[in-house]
Amino acid sequence: MSMTALILAYIVIAVLISLGVARNFGKSNGFGIGIIFLPVIFIPILAFGPAIYQPENV
């Protein structure tokens, strides 16, 4: 596999995981994008804010 394909795969996986995390905490897709670009800001908002984990498949 070329390096470009690996980087693209990493980006796609990071986007999917971030959107899933945001969705499970009741946040919007915009918040998920924020987790990708500014994780130092958005992860503590989830950790210390009022958001409650709500798993999809329970």
C-alpha cells in the first residue's frame, strides 16, 4: 500500500470514530469534526461537561 492510501484510510477512520463519539454523547456532527481538528478543546468538554454517554446499541 502506498503512503497516500494509508493516510487517507487514517483520516476516514478518524472521522468515523469522532462522529461516533460525538453521536454517543448526544452532540452534533459539527462537534465530531471539532474533535478531529481541536481535540485539546473538545475532548475536555465531553469529559467535564454535562454530556452523558448514551450508547446506541443497548
